[in-house]
Amino acid sequence: MPEPPPAAIAPSDPEAGLHKQLSAGKIAMLAVGGSIGTGLLLGSAEAIHIAGPAVALSFLLGGAIMWTVAMAMGELASAHPAAGSFGVYADLYLNRWAGFVARYGYWYAMVVAIGAELLASATYMQHWFPRVPALVWIALFGALLVGVNLMNVGRFGTFEYWFAMMKVAAIAAFILAGAALIFFGRAESQLAPSATFAPNGWTAIVMAMPIAIFTFGGVEMVAISSGEARSAKDVARATHLMFAVLAFVYIGSILVLAAGAPWTLYNVKSSPFVTAADRIGLPAAGAVLNLLVLAAALSGANASLYAAARMLFSLARGGFAPAALGRLTAAGSPRLALLCSSGGIVVAMVAKRLAPESAFLYALGAALFGGMLAWWIALAAHISFRRKASKELLASLPMRAPGGAITSVIGFAGMAVAFLATWHTSLRITVVYAPILLAALTVAYFLAPKKSVGA
């Protein structure tokens, strides 16, 4: 297959109209904002409940798998900056079916993830306003997110940059303060030699790994936003910066959470950060950390809505969605694609009404496979890219994935293990949804009109 030049992945330029305004810092913090959300601030409670203190190893393994995804997508995004990201890579290096299911599967995952983040936000608001119905908060926050996403992409990037920076700083303060209190004996460490490290057995480490992987979800947003990056070098710098921040935040947080309180105290009815802080004795922990997790959930939903809208925009430009969804406003925002992607707000409302106690875990499990499908296809596309790319092309890239195709093979296999492991946890809905979603997307692909557009 001939290698298209990085700036021209399709003759008709399916990225036309997008504003190239995002710097490396804004791209990195957009990905960080999309990643640090419900998965860490609420879902990690379920991971700790499954594996106990040994959850630290679950996050190390999950982080290693997602590192392979981040590096593969960073390399591909350096070669082919595009809003369709892994869908475009699949079109170029696998086939059109893979590009279709990757983009629609991911779009579906993001729509559901928006719902999960809003469900979590409504849960956090109960801390201050226990009598206000959750549906009120879901509707109010949903309207706020849509308004922010209609901004010029440069302003949106600045907004999300500081939104994400605030929560990174707050979580870093939690990690340092919590670690200091535990280290100096103010609180008994649950990771002490006398404590039981793996109370549910060593296999529980693998069982909790899917939640760790979901938590790292968001690394792909560097590739998605690459179509609006100032340059390919900004994409490369953003990839390394993003993963360094996430590794510190996730591994540091999970160590403090695992050490700070008995694993039996954690559940998804409240944030594990609030539980651990109360147990450790951090001053004013409840109110301050509840504000943190609320801001983090809203930031995650904000970034997810951005990613979903760009994915639907890419599908429209590629001929797999109505052409109207590919139109941009003067500010460079795909307004109609954005409004259609805000369906996650409705998902959250329906889930809260039908299953108020388990809505969050259902939403998390439903979103997980769509993300995994996109990551699998991205890794497969990277393996194919490495087989076909010339030495000259690889040498010209501002970023190269360490280990090349081998690390992508390892990541692909690790993701498969994590997917199968969900069957033995509260996230087994992931396995149940998988064949249904894949079959539905395949049928839709064959029924959809085909166009010879490369994105």
C-alpha cells in the first residue's frame, strides 16, 4: 500500500475546516482531562473491592497495557494527524470495516461514558444537596457541557487545560499529604507487612485489571485532537507529557487509597478518595475532595463529549454518517455532531431512573467494550503500519513507539486477557454487550452507503 504523506491522508482533505490551534500542553491536558474522571475517582473503589491492596499491581499491569496503546497511537498520529484517529489508521492499514466499527464503537463508548460521568457528578452533589433529585443535576451539567463544547477550539482547549490542571494539582496534593500521614504513622498502613496484601487471591489482580484499563482510557484523545494540533511535533510531545502525568496520578493515587483504608470500606456509592481521606485524617477532606471529584467528573465528561463529536464528524466526512454531521461552525465546531453526541445526557437520565443503585456500573461496563474495540483496532493498525512503513518514513517521524510492533502485539494480548476477566466481576455486562455491539456495527457497515473517502 502506498504511504500517504502525513498532511494529506485523503485527496479531498476530510479535515478541512478544523482549526489548527492546539499546543502540546493543551492536547496533553485534554487527554488527561478525559482520562482522570469517573474511572479513577469512583470506579477505583470497585477495583479495590475486588483485589484489595493488591489493586496496586492491577493498575501497574493496566497502565503497562495502555502505555502500548498510547505509544502506538502517538506514532500513528505523528504520521497521520486526523480527528478520526484510529478509524483513519484502520482505513489506511487494515480495511474499511475496521475503520467503521472502530469509530462507531468508540463513539458509542464515549456517549455512554458521558452518561457515566454525569451519573457520578449527580452522586457527588448528594453530599451537599441530598434532597435535590439527581436528574436535575444531570440536566444542568449536561447543558453546561454542550455550551462549553460549542466554543472556538482554542478557547475550549484553554478551558479544559485549566480544568484538568486544577484536578491534577488537587490529586497531587492528596497523594503527597496522604503519603506523608501514612509514612509518619498518623494512619495505619494497609500495605504494612502484617496486612493481607491479596485478601481475595492473586487472580483477583487480573479481575480488577479491566477497571484499571478503563481508568487509563483517554490516552487516545491525543490522537483524536491531532487533527486540530499546531504540528506533528506537538502531538509527539503531548503523548509523552500526557502519559507521564497519568502514570504519576494513577499509580500514586491507588497506592495511597490501598494503604489509607481497609479495602472492605470501599464501594461505588461514594468516592474512594473521600473514604480514604476521612480514614487518614486529612483536614476538611469530605467537602474539599467531593468538590475535586465533581470537577474531575465534569472535566472527563467535557473531554468525552469533545471526542465523541469529533468521531461523529469524522464518520460524516468519511461517508458513514449523514453529511450534515460533517459541517462546521465558523468557530470550527461540529455543532450537529456535538448535539447528537450529547445523547449521553439522556443515557444518564434513563439509567438513573431504571436502575438507580447499579446505574454507574452498568454504564461503565457498557462503555468499556467500545473503548477496547477501538484500542484493539489501533494496535492492529500500528502492527500493519510498522510492516509497511519504509525506514525513511519512520526516521522522519517526530515520535516512534519503543519496541515497534512487538509492544503492540503484547498490548493486544493483554487487552484480550482483561476483556475476558470482566466476566468474573460486576462488569460482566462488557462481555455480554460485546457480541451484540459488534454484530450490530457489522450489519450497519454492510447496510451503510459506501464512499471512496479516506477518512
